[in-house]
Amino acid sequence: MTTVDDTRTASPPLTPARRRLALFAIALGGFGIGGSEFVSMGLLPGIAHGLMPEVMASDPETGIAHAGLAITAYALGVVVGAPALALLSVRWSRSSMIVALAVALAAGTLLSAVMPTFELTVFARFLAGIPHGAYFGVASLLAASLMGPGSQGKGTALALSGLTVANLIGVPILTAVGQAAGWRSVYLLLTGVFLVTVAALYLTVPRQEKVEGRRMLDELVALRRLQLWIVIGIAAIGFSGAFAVFSYIADITTEVTGAPASAVPWVLAAAGLGMTIGNVIGGVTTDRSLNGTLLIGFPLYITALVALFLVAHSSFTALVVGFFVVNLVNSSLSPAMQTWMIRIAHRSELLGASMNQAAFNVANALGATLGGAVIAAGFGYEAPMIVAIVLASTGFAMVVATLVALRVRARRTLAVLDSNELATTGSIPAVPASV
């Protein structure tokens, strides 16, 4: 990754206007990432026809499933890059790190636009994904610090807002552009977005000093916590259902509902609107009750997937509403999962925030792979929705089991403390209302 020397000697005062511009610059990078990640799904048929014309002519279902490797490769890049860059940059200032990550995003996206073969394009997508998780990790922490104490959930939602707005506005427009001018033009446009982001971040984000005394070993301590890996597993499995469906949104629209290809941007816009609204709701509810957000959000997410499966074949309007609701409830869970991961990581908060993005992209890779597998096996384009329901239900079961286990452990710890208190003082302290 390209390094950036943050040599700004005098940072202007953090006025309300500059704070807003800095938050916008952070969100702009998320917009570019959202466009880069999700437009590939809307353009998947075009990528398949452009890079594998022979396969698409003889066996379109196999060609589409194989083209899904471009989505999987990007997700794997995030999985590899998120923890690696978080560990390598423990001694960097966050202000210089986020600029460097934006430079890397621009480079990876440019390579995606110019590679001549499918294999090289898949590799370029892998490279483009490497800075993704670390960017959102740093962006969440910077946004939270800019917004002030008690705003961790809202800061996370702000950092993710660029991604959700990308799905609302950018992805549908870019999909239409890609259908008209070719998928390569889309990646070139996104490269421009990242270059603007680099300049905006450098000019507006207040300089932060390097964290002195932090070592890579200090960050690795977080990886010893079992709860961290459990939450990673919840995100990887529970949210892979959404990606199993979203990865093949173009084909579900045309093959299951029977709508024309020109209707795909409208479905993407509905999904993006759901993401945008859900992200805002999730940021607010997470700051109020993280556990409540999870315990209410997951059942709604599963119910929405079941409803989508039931109505997808009936009408285009039903499909649009179904994707809107699925993405609304799914996105409302994202700030909660990111905040949960950051809290578990304690001092290793950058690693925790980055690992959450890695987990979500394991979900991306797993969902795209399983969705493509059932399509290639001949079960049809409705099959990924069944896969999604099973995966989301498994994730919810893991959430319930984890929260119950944590509550039981807390009660046992309290019982031990009570016993010690009784032995030393002869009285038992009052039980905190929060336990």
C-alpha cells in the first residue's frame, strides 16, 4: 500500500463547517467503495459476456456463476487486507492512514477497468478489495471522534452512509451507464471518485498524531478473545444470506420476475434506499441498545427474506418492495455489528472495526459462492433466496446463543463476587439493575 507522509504542520481550527466537510470526505470514500463493490453485481451479466463470450454463448448459467468469482475475489481481498493493514499501521496516524487507503482504492479500481482477461480482472478485483476493510475501520473511528463522545453507533453509521447512498444513487446510475457504455467505463468513473476523495481527505480531516508506544503485539491481543471470533462468525454466516441474493439481483430480476434488463437499476435503487434508511435507524438504535437492535433486527431480516422468496415471481412491484425491505432491515444491523466488534476489541479498536468489515466480506464471498453453486447445480435463480433464509436463521441462532452465554457468565461472575463480599464483610451488595 502506498504510504502518505502527513507533514501538515498547522491544522486549521476544527470549525463546524470543516467538521462537516471532513465527515463528507470520509463518506465520499465509502460512496466509492459501495459503488465499486455492489455495481459489480448489477453488471455481472455484462462482465460475463465481455470477458467470457464463448461460455455465455454455450452455457449462460455456468458463465454467470463463474463470473461471480469477480465478486468473491473482491470480498477475499477485504478479508486479507482488513486485519493485515490494521496491524501494519498501528504506528500510523489515522489521518495519514485514511488518505493512503484512498490512494490504494483508486489504484485497485483503475486496474479493474483496464485488465484484458477475466483472470486478470479477478486478480484486480482482489487488489481493489484489500484497502476496503481498513478504510471503513479508520473511517468509523475518525467519524466517531469528530462527532464527539457517546456517538460510536452514529459515527459508524456515518462512515457507512457513503456505502448506503452509493447503493441508493450511485449503483443504479452506474449500472445504467455500464449497460450503455460498457462495464469498464464504470470502474474508470469510480477511480475518479477515489481521486477526489484523496484530495478531500487530505484537505479537511484534522491531523491526528501517531499513537506512541503501540506495537503490533498489542493489537494481536484482541485476536485471543473467543468472543471476537464468535461475532466474526455471526457476521460471516448471518449476513452471507443477503449477499447470496444480492450477488444475483440482475438475474433474479430478469429470470425469476421476468422484468427486462433495463429494470435492474430500479431494483438496485430500491435496495439502496432500504440500505440508506436502515443504516440511519441502526445507528440510532445501536447507541440506545446494541442487544435490542440485534434481537429485533435479525427476526425482521429473516422474515423479509422469506417474504422476498414468496413474492419475487409474482410481479416487478413486489420484487422492488421485497428488496427494499430486505436491505432496510439488513443494513440496520450493520452499525450494531461494527460497534459490538469495536467494544470487544477494547484498545485494539482499529483491528476490531477492520475485522468486522473482513467478516462482512467473508459473508460476501460465501454468499456469492453458495448462490452461484445452487444456480450452477440447476436449482434455478430462486434457489439463492432459500440459501439466504437458512444462513440468516443460523446467524440469528448464533446471536441468541452468544447473548445467553454472556448473560450466564455475567451472573456467575456476580455470584462469585457476592460470595467473596459475603466472606469478607458479612453482607451481599445490591445487584446492579443492568445485570
